Amino acid sequence: MKWYEEDPSIVEKFLLSIYKYLGNTEEDYRYKIHVSDLIYDCLRRAYYNKIYPTIVDISGALRMSIGKAVHEIEMSAGHEMEIEFEGILGHIDEYWDGIVVDKKTCRMIPREPYSHHVKQVEMYRAMLIEKGYEVEKLAILYIDVSKPEIKAYSWDPQFDPLDVLDEMLTKKAVLLDALKSGIAPPRHVSWECNYCPYAWQCFKEVGGEDDSSD
């Protein structure tokens, strides 16, 4: 006979606490546009993310809670800086001395920054400049929660901030029109489809294709 016993009640309490910790209390989330909604070439991902409930399994909840905890670690006076441009909301992880840093938790650090992550910090930079802040360097801090391992990539800004802001406004208009009409935006087929959690729904629908592809 074992001197111990498994106790599901404690596991249950822990899991209930995790789901409460991850809970989204923001009202009217569907019609609030965030920078993270605009970073992919295909706006269907953001559209589906707003109209379909997200199903998170236990392992996913554990990973998400670790990611949220990592983001709560303060690196600068500009920690979790909130910014807004024409109704688009940005949540900047860290900003100091002209440097914008975005934290990304992962299970494998990429050999180079992902293009949509680059686009995200470029959008933050454009928003900051529009508000009168100086931005001289952009960076992404990848945190591998499975090893653990960390690596930071940094670079000088690559895009004209006015062009970036125009892109954001165009994407925002398309996404809001889709949400109001209930008709998904055009599909943009690329390698990112292989990792999109909504591909099952996207390719089930007929029509709406975008001829462009990567």
C-alpha cells in the first residue's frame, strides 16, 4: 500500500485558478481592434478569432499561464505600456531609451524573427512615433518555456511609419466591415495556413479566395 495517494481535488483547484487567471474580462472584445489582429496578411484569422470561442485544453492553459506570467515580469518603466491610434489598441511589453521590446513565449526559438512578430513591433513603433515618442531600435525576446532558453533579436526599424499606419487603418476597416456584415474577409493562402488554428473553418467555406500567395 502506498504511503501517499493522488489527489485530483488539488489539481482541480489549480486548474480552476489557472482558467480564472487567464479569464478575459474585457467587454465588447469583438469590436475592439488590437495590433495583434492586424499582423497577419490574412485577416480571416483575426475575424475567426473574434467570432468563434477559443477552446483551450489543459496543456494549452498551462502554456498560456506560463506565458502570461513571463509577460508580467517588469523590465522597464515602459512595462505593459498601452497606446491607441484611431481606435486600434496596442499593448507594448517594454519600452525604454528608444527601444521597443516584445516578449514571445514559445516551445522552440526560431532561427530568425517571424515576419508577423516583426510586423507587430513595427506597428508599435509607428504608433509611438505618431504620439511623439522616439524609437531607434526594435527587438523581440523569445522565451522557450520547454528548455528553458532565451534569445533576443534586435534591428533598426525597416518601414516608413506612415506606410505602416496606413496599412493598419486599411486592415482595421476591412476587419470591422467583415464583423458587421458577417462575411469573412478574403482568404490569403500562404505558409501561415499550416499553423492557423482556424484553417479547418476557412477552407470549409467556399469562395472569398485571395489570388495572392507566398
